[in-house]
Amino acid sequence: MDLDVFVAAHQAEWHRLEALSKRRRLTGEEADELVTLYQRATSHLAQVQSTAPDPTLVGRLTTLVARARSAVTGRRSSSWRDAGRYFAVSFPAALYRSRRWWIPIAVLSILLSALIAWWVSTHPEVRDSIIAPEGLHEMTKEGGEYETYYSDHPATSFAAQVWTNNAWIAAQCLIFGVLLGLPVLYVLLGNVMNLGIALGLMSSAGRLDFFLGLLLPHGLLELTAVFVAAGLGLRLGWTVIDPGPRPRLVALAEEGRAVIGMAIGLTVVLFVSGLLEAFVTPSPLPTWARITIGAVAEVLFLLYALVLGRRAAATGEAGDLEAADREDRHPVAA
């Protein structure tokens, strides 16, 4: 195919299509003309791609077809309705769909932390290899580092610091999933070890109950969010290995979009846990009251994920983009 002749023959149609695509209001005749020219441009693009795939012309026609398609189908703008739908349907559905990943991870992580805590608290030589006895005393005593950590800084700045740190940990779990999920295990193991060591050190000092009173008000929700992020990252990594009946790229795109969407929801969850850590954990409230607040926040999240999420998933919601925003694809055999 002679590209120069082809471009000269259809240049006027493309210019007209571009002009119509930019107009906000069209008459009935212009709308019909827009649809006709859009269909022709789509055919022209396919013809160029199959016979003479010139990068410049392909790029020009691709942009033109995309703009014309937006004009034909109607431009869609984000709204508060989208945000409401995300938190009422998409996010809980994605949490529910991934429950077989993050719930076992949560259980195994807690058990491993408990095992590490027991090992550290019952083996003096292990504690000595972690920290000198003098340092351990300074860290675990009344008014020590573990206690003052939650009250040394203004609550607002501390909340921002905690939120940023936890959001970064969750983001690593989500991002590293595409690397077969292996780095996710490293990040998760680091958090599990830190928790287990802290519990073991405080237990050896006879202050485990006090430490749990500081940890549980915010830690229940915070750790759950990290476990969810790790589960999603591992699920994404498994999708690379076993995409199921879907083509690998399609499966990775769908699960990847859901993971990106989950990052938004988990950021909000971690923001709530950051507020609890900054304002509830160091507050003068009785220990039982602080733990109750944390437990209520955790129960509400689990109901949100497993009850509301189940209802959303039952409608076919998967946490991906809405059908109108996704590209059409050929059906595949199950």
C-alpha cells in the first residue's frame, strides 16, 4: 500500500472527524456524520496496522480514533458517585474476593510472631544478642522508649508520620506482587519479626500486659491492613504464575487494576489506624476503653470486608473498573 496516496485520499475525512470530535454540541446530521467517519477511521487504522504499520501514521490514527470514540460514546467524568460506589461496592468486594489470601496470612503471621515472642522471652542468650541488658531496661521500663514512643511528638504530626510509614509498607506489598510475590514475603517477615521481638522483650521485663494495652488499640486495624496488602500482593504474584482460564496479560491487567484500587482503600484504613495510634493509644483513657475502641474498629472493618464485601461480590463485582471503562475482550473457555 502506498501510504502517501492513502493519506492523501483520506486526509479530508480525518480532518473533518477531528473537527467534529472537538465540538461540544452537534446537530443530528453532524452526529450521524461523526459516527460514519469514526467507523471509517477505525477501518483505516486496522488497514494501516495490517499492511503498512508506519509508527507515525498509526499513532495519529490511534489518537484520532480514541478521541472520536470518546465523542461518540460520551465523555465520562469522575464524580462523588464514583467515590461512593468504590467504598460501597468495589473496595469491599475486592477485600472479600482476596480473603483466602489475607486471612491465612494474618493467622500465620500472628502465630509466627507469638512463637518469636516466646523464643525471645524464654531464652536470655537470644535477648542478649538483640540488645544489651542495660539497653533492654531502658527500653522496657516505665517511661521507657516503648512507652514514650506514642507521646513524644504532637498527635497530629505523629499521626501523619505513622500513616506515611504504614502506607509505604502496604504499598511495597502491593507493588512487589508483580515480582511473583517474593519481595512481599520479605517485607511481611520483617514486620512479623519486629512485632515478635517487641512482644518478647516486653514479656521478659514483665510488662507484656502494659505493652498490649498500647499495641491493641491501633495495632488490630493496622496489622490487618498490612496483612490485606500482603495477601493482595501474593495473589497478584500468583496470577503471573497461574492466570487461570484468562490470557496472562488480561489476568494481570485485571488483578493489577484491582490492586491499584485497593491501595486507595487501604490508605484510608491506615489513616484511621494512624488516628487511633496518635489520639487513642497515648490517651489517658483506661486500658480497657482504649482496647475496646480498637476492637470495635477492627470488628467494623471485618464486617465491612466479609459481610458487605460478600454481598457486593455476589453481584459479580470484582473490584476492577466498571464495565463501561474496560476494554472489550474476547470470551475465553473456563
